[in-house]
Amino acid sequence: MTSRERVRAAAVKLFATKGFHGTGIRDLALEAELSSASLYHYMGTKEDLLAEIMHTALNRLLDAAREATAGSADPVHRLRTLVALHVLAHAVGPAETRVVDNEVDVLSPAAREPVVALRDAYENLWAAAIEEGVAAGAFRVDHPAVTRLALLEMCSGVARWYSPRGPLALDELAEHYAELASRALGCTSPPGVADLRRCREIVAKEWGVPVQPAKSAAADPS
């Protein structure tokens, strides 16, 4: 691992556990095994480092979602695939997820604007699938936008409690969440099974973490 990679890994770990404001330059230097003086050579300002982490994470998630749903005209299948991919990605990259979800408001307006634009582009994939499903009569839901936000919060929560020691294999957990999403949207058509194999392959490629279809399991959050 290069010095720059160590700095980024240290920042993800510390921002996720201590928060941006709770992490000092000395904390970062100690975690990255660098001197405080040399740290700036690899990160610019602390805000620059946070913004880079968010850009990388959101671009990766957006690219993965577009790839996973490419070529699918069925909004039910697209939505279930988006849910499954989101669960897999948040389970294998929980620290980065917590940084993106919890620290965006600490960015200055100029730094926050492009980050929010990426987040909106990703959420628009969900919104489009839901809107098309409602228009086609496949989804019956009174408040599509509110339901979309609720589903995103539900799926993102996996990053807080997932562990590979529970009763469900990770892909089984992802499929279960896809089914929960279908029910929340009042799905009236036979549920199109999410393309879990494709999702696993994309996560393995983008996050560098293989997702086995066997009993690697997820913890019971209760």
C-alpha cells in the first residue's frame, strides 16, 4: 500500500469511527504511519480528503448501479437489482458508507455541491424505476418519493449491523431486502428476481471484495 493509500484508508477508518471534526491531523498521521508535516503532501486539506473519499465512493456506487441495471426495461427487476446491489455494497464497505452518509453536511457549500449532485444522480436511478413501475401499474404506492427515501435508509442501515456470522448468506440477505422493497411498493406483478450473480461480480470488481453465494451469512440485527 502506498503512502497515499494509507492516508485514505486511515481517513476512512477515523472519519467513520470518530467523525470528521473528531479526527485531528495527528490522528491521521499516526494511523497512516506518517509525520504530521508529510501528511499534507498526500492529502491537501482535511476537507479535500473527505471530499475525495465521497467522490470516489459515490462514483463507484453510481457506476455499479448503472452497470447492474443496464439493458433492463423492467422497472421491477431494476428496482430489485438496485436494492440488492446497495445492500451488497454497504455490507462490504461499511466504513466508507458511514462517512458518505454521515459527514456530507460538514463540507463547505462549494465542496458539498458536486457530492450532492452525485448522490442525486444515484437516487434518480431508484426514482426512475419506481416512477416507471407506478406508471405501468406494477407498483401501487401513495407516496413514491417518501417510499424511495425509506427504502434507501433501510438498505443503507446494513452498514451498521451486518456481520458474516448470522443465519443468512449475504446474497440471501440482499434478495430478502429486494422482496421487502417490492412489498413496500405494493408490487402487483410477479417479482423479477434481482440479478444477484451480476451484482456479486460488480461488487467484487468495484470494491475488491469477493461475495460468495454460499453461507457467509449476515447477523440478525435484533
